[in-house]
Amino acid sequence: MSVPTYDQFIEPVMRYLAEHPEGAPARDVHDAAAATLHLSDADGAELLPSGAQSIYKNRVGWAHDRLKRAGFSRSLRRGHWQLTEQGRAFASSHPA
């Protein structure tokens, strides 16, 4: 299996943040999204061509970026993410 595309990470990121209304560290969101999508250790170890970051962490970051652009999440501070009121309302009205 290869690393899922960023859009496949959007729902796991949103669901994890919905379960943590006070917000969560990005590293916890990365781990939870990887677990939800059943990433193997090999998939988790794949790096970007630059070698600077895991592919899956990069894609989780892009998923969070898309949630932010939609007004569903925000960065409380660097590396700490939270759903907005609009994001919580969307998550609760659209069960998994």
C-alpha cells in the first residue's frame, strides 16, 4: 500500500480534532490519522524527495491546510490545531 493522498487524510484529521475540542498537538493528529488509515511502518517511513519530512506528515499538514481554508480549523499556535465552531458543527452534522 502507498501513502494515501492528502484528501484522504482530511476526514481522519477532522474526526480526531472533533474528539479533542480543546485542540491537539499536530504530532498527535499525525499519529491518529496514520492509525485510522492503517499506514504500515514502511509507509510511515517514506520521506519526501528532499528527505526533510515523512510523506504522510506532509499530507496530514496539507489536509489541515484545506480544513483551515474551509474555515473548519485553525492553528492555536505553531504545531497545535483545533476545529473552529463551524468545523465542530460540520463534524457533528456529518457522522463518519
